[in-house]
Amino acid sequence: TEEVMSIYYSFGLREEWLSNFLLYGEGWLKDNTLGPYQLKALVRYLKEAELLNREKRPTPLFYRLSELLKEGKTSLIWQVVWVNLCVNSPLFSWYVKRVPWGEKFKKTEIVKLLKEEKNLAERTARNAVNSLTNTFENSPLGEWFGKRAGKGEYLKEGLKNLSPELLSYLLKKLNLEAREESFEKVRELLGVSLYEFASSLILVGENEKRLWEGVNIGESS
């Protein structure tokens, strides 16, 4: 558990890193200004986001999100990345399950909770939480899932608007039926209301499903 929680070296996933990777692909991973530990952390994030496979090659989802970046669909890109991190990363999975939606939390409290529940050293727990909060502060994810709410405080607010494109991806990702019984799974990951979920569910159609054709599920390491 210590090793699993230390894999990001306290670095978060930054917006500029993901944008550069989606724009320039493998070439940018070989020629950039990142330090060695920053690069190691980024590669781990990209694998857990299912944008790199085990051989560190771009996945079909990488190419799809690259297309969405050219279309300016930044929010959708980051929300898909969030879903995959929560499914594949022990740290993000723990956070999304253990920190309540709609509540403020102190960074020190989360460090203590993670340390106790995962039986971690203080430094390991602190570095892991730093990875979370650095991700929130340096990417759009903070707006929805960890907004700064004062000194050392954050708000886990959740999505207020659930696009049919994201819901379609999530149903495919979790192998869920398009019905209201799927709500609890979706709420756990995104913090959406039942009304927002139902409204989006009505709009999920063939166009949204075709958007994810050819995207393999479970490409992470």
C-alpha cells in the first residue's frame, strides 16, 4: 500500500501536461521540460486514465480525446479522465468513496483519514493527498471535485451538469444498463443529483454512443 500511494511523488496531473500529450502524443513524452519524477508520475496518470497502455503506447481513447481537444470539449475530456482515475487509481478511488459529496474538508483531516485507513506512514499519506490537491489546483477537476474553499480547505462539490456524452461513456465503462438503477454508481463517481442523471439519461442516444465506438475499456496498467 505504501508503494501504491507513493507512485505520483506528490505531483498532481496538470492541465498543461495533459494538453501537451493530447496535442503531440508520444513525441512529447520523449522531449519535454519535465523532471524525471514528474515524468514518472505523469506516465502513471496517463496509464490510469487509459490514455497509455502497458507498453506506454497511446490507446484508442487517446485518439478520441485528442479529437475532442481540437473541438474545444475540454470539460468532457477531463471528466472522462476523472472517471478512469477513480476506477483505476487506488488513491482517487479511495477519495471518491470516502470523502462525502457536497462537504468541505480540511487537507489535514484527509491526510489523517488516509493514514489511518490504509496504515500509511505520515509522509506517504501527506504526499498522496498532495497529489490529489495539486491535481485539483492545476486542472479543471478542482472546479467539480475539489474546489479550494479557504486556507487548507476544499469542497467536494460534484457535477451540476451531466452531459449525455459523459453519461454514455460512463454507462459503457461500468457496463451499466441505461436506467435509473445505475444512478448510485454514477453518483459515487460524479456526485450528480438524481434529477440531473435522469435528465441526461433521456438525451443519451446513438450519436453519443457512436462517439465512443472503437474505444476499448480497461486499457490501464
